Amino acid sequence: MTGMEIYKRILVAVDGSESSSAAFFKSLWCGKAQRGTFGYHNHY
């Protein structure tokens, strides 16, 4: 499987939120995004 196929598969899973792993990836991704942007600015 190529990287692009994996990427598309994750996108589809996150969009559909079909499985617990998809929800897990989504929460991980959102958590990273929030910490990376808002969290950083709040600290400094």
C-alpha cells in the first residue's frame, strides 16, 4: 500500500468516524492542532 492510499483511507475514516480508531485519530489530530496553536500562544 502506498502512502497516498493510507492517507486517503485515514481521511475517509476520519470523515465518516466509522470506527473507534478513526475517532482516536481525529481526537489525536485535533488535540495536536489545539496544543500546537492555542496552547503555544497561551503560554507565551
